[in-house]
Amino acid sequence: MNEADRTAQVYISRNYSWSGAGTVTVTLASDTATAGDDFAADPLTVSWGDSDSELKLVDIPIVNDSARESSEQFTLQLSDPTGGAVVGPRSTTSVTVSDDDAAPPPPGGGGGRL
């Protein structure tokens, strides 16, 4: 995703059983992107009702700063399932944020003749 998008969107699915209500906690952790400086790191709770098999869209706020930087990553982890649910083998993913700030101009303005 691009830093200018200001929101990373990730879908969370509930597979195999849709019986009963359930929740899962989405926790975000720093990697090369820093919690608080590059993305909002507050844990999020995703909920499903009984018989609910819909994908849930999780919006993660991204900080669109003016610093020129390389692409950065943070990790998303699913944990603490309720309602008899179990977190599956794909419980962790990385999100890559591409910088949207232009490279600084070359020293001396870079527009003249030599």
C-alpha cells in the first residue's frame, strides 16, 4: 500500500465453522515501520455473529509524514479468539507501506548548465 492512502486495509476471514458468535484480536507490531510514527498500533477486535461467514475488513490508520524514507513494514497478528474459535496457521502477515514523498532535489538546485 502507498503511504498517501492513509489506511491499510486487510480482510480477516472465519473459516470452517460459522456456528456461534466469535471474535479475534488484531495486534500490530513494529518491524521497519514504527508504531505510533508510521501506523496506529492500537489492538482491534473483529467480531462475527452466529452463522456469519462474511469477510471482515480491518482499516489500519497510516501516518502520511513528509519524511523521505524507504518502504517499511509492520506485522499483523491474530490472537485471543473467542466463541470456540481457533486461530489458524495463517495468523500473521506483513504489511508493506511505500513512501510517497519525492526525492530531495540535487545540491545546488540541479537545473543549471555546467
